[in-house]
Amino acid sequence: MDEVTQDQVPKGTPTTAGYCSWHQRIVDSVRRIQLSEAGSGGKIHYACVHCIRIFKLTPYEDQQ
């Protein structure tokens, strides 16, 4: 039996591959992160599921 984890998405589900700004690698799925700290320069950052959980980040879509 295959082991299933919470981070896996069902087959056929579209994902957004991109660059995780926190661990600096290309990953299969990223979410946009809105930074409010001074010095972020208004840049758009993206984080993977693991970094969102580890660094307690809030995805932009979940802030409203």
C-alpha cells in the first residue's frame, strides 16, 4: 500500500511549479506570500507547502 501524506495532491490536480524564495529551489507547487516587513521592497515571493508550514507564512489568498 502506498503511503499518503497531507502534502500530496490527487493525480490530475493542476499545480503551479515555481521557485521557493525560502529554500531557494524549484518545486512542484508554490503559493504567493505577501510580506509586510520593512525592506521587502515590494517584491513578490513564493513559498512551497513545507516552507509555509515551517516558517508559519500566510499565503496571500488566505489573508483576506
